[in-house]
Amino acid sequence: MIGRVAAAAALTGAGCFAYGVFIERQAFTLRRVTVPVLPEGQSPMRVLHVSDMHLSTDRGNLVRWVDSLAGLRPDLVVTTGDNLSEPEALPMVYEAYEHLFAVPGVFVFGSNDYFAPNPVNPLRYLGLARSPKPQRGVLPHRELRRTLVERGWHDVEHHRVELTVAGRLVEVRGTKDAHLELDAYEKVAGPPDPAAVLSIGVTHAPYLRLLNAMTADGLDLIMAGHTHGGQVCVPFYGALTTNCDLDTPRVKGLSSHSFGGHTAALHVSAGLGTSPYAPYRFACRPEATLLTLVARGTNPM
């Protein structure tokens, strides 16, 4: 009896693993959310959020899917990093964004734009194991940054930029990756330009220190990635980890953040890829999101 139970458990585990690798990891999903953050009387604005592709040379299907998102005709593209898993995939990043380059865009980088991934004990993400961090190969981040800028997108890592989106002034500020402890929000801190109809904060990893600072400054919308939505979730329960200090109920999707007497809308992307050393997802489909920004007070339904 015990043997049959063990065998059944093993088969179930193997089946879940196979499903995560061969089915759910490929089940790219477009999420649509409505966010009431614009001033009264403003017409809607469409923002496409893409994050965490972790491209390797075997992910041509993901490249084609991201490229197809240009058909949504967004007004602004925001990418929150972790584009690469290996140097050889650099041209694929440009292929994925090829038609989206026609749209105004902003970007920040994550750790997997700077450094290649390494095998990691999954228990580390749950705080149940510790191991020394191995040396990681350097990815071609300088070339990636240069090309994205040459193609017309704005690098907002420790920069504040103002751009015209759907005929209106939008301010965007961002930071380097807080997971690598490279963030220095003080370089872009301060209240937003009152002439802008919208202020957006962009970072890769949604650590609370950044969410607090951006919210206290009065930003309307904060956008991040990094969490993979938990990547392996428990059905009817959700994520076990966020891989940062954000609470698990806000591991992905639209929520809000309050600090310093202000409240900002928060959107955390569950991302589109995985590390090549953990090539599976479970109860957490890979996704990009089209955010339709509307006037405050608008019923989102």
C-alpha cells in the first residue's frame, strides 16, 4: 500500500513537472487591466508592460509572440528588465522588440541583463537553504543598452525623462536593479513635474524601499517585474515567494501601495520567461500586460 502511494505521488510529481516545462512555460498570456490614474477628463492611454523574457537561443516562439504584441497598438512600452539568459540571444531581443520600436518606450535592466544565470538551489528562494553565490558570466549589457537607445527607447535607470505619449506629457523615472543593490533612488527623487498628466516609476525588482520612496514622492503608477509571479504557485493558494521583500499577495498584477500620505497604483509583471536552470512554471502562466490608463473616478468595469 505504501509503495503504491509513493509510486502515485512520484507519477503525479513527474506529470506536474512535465506540464510546467512543456505546456505552461509555453502558454504565453496577455493580461488586460484598467488603471484609473489619469486626471479627470483625460482620454485613455494604453501602456504595454513586458518583463523577464530571459531569452536563450531556443526560445524563438517567445520572440515571435512578443513581436506580435505590436498589433495591440500601445501608446507606450515599458520593459522592466531580465531580457537575456545568454550572450548568443542578444539579436533575439531586437527581433522581439522590432515592431514595438515604432512606439515610445522606456526601459530598465535586471540582473539577467548584466550577468548570466547560474544553477541555484530552489530552496534558497524560500529561505530554506544557503549557498555561496558563484561567479557569473557577464552579458553584453552595454551593447543592449546602446541599441535600445539608438532605436528610440529611453534609458530611465537613474534618469528622469519627459516624453510625449498619445499627445500628452508623461514623466518617467527609474532605478537600477535593487536586487543587485544598485538602486540609488535619491538621484531621481522629488515631486513630479506638475505639467505632466502622468508620472511613472520604473524598476526591475519591487523592493519596499523603492515603492515607499516613489509613492511618497507622489508618483501615479509604479511598474516592476522580477518576481515571475512566484513562478511555481500552489493552486487556490498562490505564490510561495516573491524573491524580494514584497508580500506574496502582490507578487503579480495590479494592486496599490500607500506610504507617506500618498497612494500609487502598482503593477508587477509575472514575466514571460524562466531561468534555463529552472525551465518550468506551474499555476503561473508567462505573461505580458496591456494597461489601459483611464481618468480617476472611472469605473474600471
